[in-house]
Amino acid sequence: MGPDVTQSPEETTTRAPDAAEAAHPPAGHPAGTFGARRWFAVVIVGLVGQIAWTLENMYLNVFVYDTITDDPTALAAMVAASAVAATIATLLIGAVSDRLGKRRIFIVVGYLLWGLSTTAFGFVSVEGVGQLVPVIDAVVATVLVVILLDCVMTVIGSSANDAAFNAWVTDVTTVSNRAKIESVLAALPLLSMLIVFGALDGFTRAGQWREFFAIIGFATMLVGVLAWFLIRDVPNPARQSDRVFRSIAHGLRPSVVRSNPALYLALSTWAVFGISTQIFLPYLIIYIQRTLKIEEYALVLAVVLLGAAVASVLGGRVIDRIGTVRSILPIAAIYVLGLALMAIARDTVFVIVAGLFMMSGFMLMTAAIGASVRNFSPRDRVGSVQGLRMIFAILLPMLIGPFIGAAVIRGAGETYEELGVAKQVPTAGIFVAAAVVTLFVLIPALALLRRERER
């Protein structure tokens, strides 16, 4: 079904398909079956992409903290800059892939370049940058180099993963299986963290950052090659005829928002939830290792992430049965409980219990909201919706959340001493702040639930 023309031919809006339409896709869209090759492609391409994102979202902060500066504002600035880069890339490549009706080429080439840019971080050091640009402070210059390289890597990764791969997943799924597949995708970040913590954390603790970046970079390039053989673009896709920049601007028009209220309510819910996660996530490893002084933090995170991944995969089936929208508020309650427990947890066992609640809620919320956004996405603008997803789920949270976390950390003023130097450390207040922000999920989620009940 083409777009509903509600204005002149120069100004069209597209409504999202209802459940009946999406459950029986038109020609060019998949049937309800999801074969072994597609499952393998989803898991392997998605998993290695998340391993690369784990490096960018968590370990790059540790790299900067350990080797360059402990200033939380520098970390927050890096997160914010990469969020802007990711959003621009996803908006552009999402629109281009919609127009071309192709996803595979962007995934394959993107993963190859993503791996190369990841490897490049291993060659950045304060000493090296200081020798290249001696006219300015070496630490400041190195931070700027890392931020610039992070933006380059993020543009490539977002083009391949956030824009092309996510659009392909929407292309090859239906309402009947999206929550199940989305729950697997939601578990992949946890599984990727588990792999990185278990297999690669030793490199970072030993200061072998070059080897750490090289291993992940090579794995990403390898999957880029595999993707050429695993992924197939859907035949006769619903292409978007708008010019690229017109397509990019389409989703930001008030008329389009009014025509797709459920989609934008779901995206708004994601924005609020995303802000809460970014208050604590950039500082989580540092908090466990430096503030709580839990030396076996890799084991703690491994148990938490494995348990949360299992909960996410099993929970996806439940979400499919009761509905993605109806699941959001109960899952939010689990997430808030986990944040509250993390704020008071101090010993290893308590941190594991609190972390299981927090990260299970985190992943299940991602699955429920993500599946809702896919269900409400207009079929001829699936790639463009990935750009909107980046604005609401990545850009806004990463522009706002880390700075809230940094403000909480600076306000507490807690430090520890390393080699005679006092370094700032995160405090439990980041979890309290995240819980408070999560309460605002009620506003868009209740509006979405009302629409669901009235339909």
C-alpha cells in the first residue's frame, strides 16, 4: 500500500500500517517465516556490531579515563559529539537506502570501514599527539583527536548498523515475530559486554589497548565479509521516491507527526528512557571498579549480563503475547527497582542482584519500545525511521544524560588517589537521578496505552 495523500502531491504524509496490514505484508515483504540464514545473519551481524558499540559506549570512556584524563566533562563531550555524528549518519544513509531499496551494500562496506577505524584508536596516545602538535596542551589535543576519531568511527558504524542493518531487520520481519526478534537484538548488547568483559578485559587492565582495539576491529571487518553472503535485500522493496534531503526532513514535519501519533509517542518514550540510561551507563564500569572497589567487576558484570540476556530472550515471547505497548510500564517498574537497588548496593552479591533487575529491565524496555517503533513504521520509510530512532533514542539521550551524570558526579566531589593524584569517581547518585528521569516515561507511555485501548 502506498502513502495516503492528505495534501497536495508536493506534500504527502504516510501513516503507519495497522496490525492487520503489517501482519500480512504486501509483495516484496517477507512472510511470517524466519529462516536459519536470516537468524544467523541477525545474530552474527548484530552481535559483532554490538561488540563494536560496547567498545565505543563503555571502553572508550575507560580508555580516556585511564590514559588521558579523568575529567567527566570530557567524557560527556565525547558521548555527545558521537551522538550527533551517529544521528546525522543514520538520517542520511537511512534515507539513501530507502531511495535505492538496498541495505546489504551499506552493511558490508560499512562493517569493513568500521573495523579499520576501530583499530586506529590503538595508535592514539598523549605522548604521540603531544609530539605532533606541541603548540597546545597535549592532554587537550589528545582528547580532541579521540573525539574526532570517535565521530568518524560512529558515522561509519551508524551507517552500517543503525541505518542499514536495522532497516533490513524491519524489512524481513512482521508484527507476528518482531518482539521475539527484537528481544534477541536487545540481548545482544548484554552478550557483547559479556564477551568483551570475559575475553578482552584483561588486555585493558594490562594497558594493552592497541591489541584490544585491533581484535575488535578485525572481528568487525570479518563480519563485513560474511554479511555479503548472509544478507539479501528483499525483492521489490517499497522504495521512497522523495529526494534524499526531502526524505530526511519528512519525519520532522508537524503534519507527519500528526499523521503518525503512535510512532512519535513510542519514540518519545524511548527518548525519556534513553536519557535515564545515559546518566549512569558511561560511568558504570568506573563506578563498580573505582567507587565500590570491586576488583572482580568483570565477573559481576558477566553474571548480571548473562542473566539479563536470558531474561530478555524469554521476555520477548511474553511481550509478543501481551503486546509491546502494554508491556512498557510493567517493565519500567522493574527497571526503576533495579536502579533503586543499585543506589544502595555496596557488596558484590548485592550488586549482582541489583544489576540483574536493572539490566533485565533495561533490555526488556529496549525490546518493547523497539518492537513498537518497528510496528508503527511506515513501510516505505523504514530507513528514514531509523534516523528518527537515532534522534530520539541516541542523540537526545546522549546530549542530555551524560551531562546530568557528570553534574551529579561533580556535585558529590568524591575522589580516590592513584599515584599521588586525586581522581574524581562516580557516586550512587547517578542511579537515583536515572530513576527519577524514568518516572517521566509515564507521560508518553500512558498516552500510547490509551490509543492502544481505543483502537
